[in-house]
Amino acid sequence: SFCWVEDYTNQTQVETCWLGDENVALPDINTEDTSVVSTWNNWIKSLVSEYDFDAIRIDTVKHVRQNFWPDFVSSAGVHAIGEILDGDPAYIAAYQNNSMNSVFNYPLFYAIDTAFNSTSASMSQVVSALNNNRIQFKDTTLLGNFISNHDNPRFESHVSDIALRKNAVAM
């Protein structure tokens, strides 16, 4: 049944309700239906085979039930990196540990953004994020590190010092 995601701390809402608003609604796909799951798994297998991809990037992973992903990723048969927009390493590590080969490193992204964009911040936040990641993720070498993407204000839009930009990229 129709519902909007109103509480992003409620995993059931996040997975079963619709994203967007009255202007642009993004409907939920019924991944509880085995024929829908089969269609998606066959589609990704065919797509990867047809175009010989060596990896896939999956957007808005947390908005699909978590137990959908292992078979989907297995059907793809290639490296899969998932986008889970959340700064909690324990939350997003569950996806790498259970279904994705890799995820985007939002915990480090938020720490770097704060460390290089605030006069009161320090590199200790970056060190803390790295240490937390080592505890939570099964393989930190596979995490997708970044400082800018389409879901957040560009790093360059709020950090004008080119030296700081270069240091952030080097992280």
C-alpha cells in the first residue's frame, strides 16, 4: 500500500514506502513478489552479459529490502558497489558484510567534509571514522571513497582553498 518515507530511522518505511513528494514520486517496487525478483535477477544477468560490464553501481540500496540484494548481486556476477546514504558505519557495513562487494564510504565522506570545512573541526574526526570503519567493515580496501557526488553539495562549493581540496582528495 502507498506510503511516503517519513522516518529514515524506520527500516520498514525506508524499504517499503515511496521516495519523493507529490511533484516527483518514486514508486516502491514489490520485491516481495517472486516474479518481480526473478525478472530483476534475469535482467541484470542479461545486461552484464550483453555489455560485458566488470562492475555495477547500485543507487539507493537501502530503499530495497536487504534480503533482495544477495541474489541480485550474485545474478550480476560482477563487482557491485552500493550507495547507502548514511554516515553510520555499522548500518552501511551490514550491506557490504551481507550482500554487496562494496559500498560508498559515507562515514569517511562526512568526516572529511567536516574536517576540511569547519574552523573548529580537526583531523581526529577522520582518524575516528577510519578506526570505526576498520571495526565494522569486512574489507575497507573495497570501500568507495569520495569527496563529491550528486546527492550532496559539492565539496568544491564550500571549500575554496585549493590546498585543502587537494588534501581532501589525498585522503
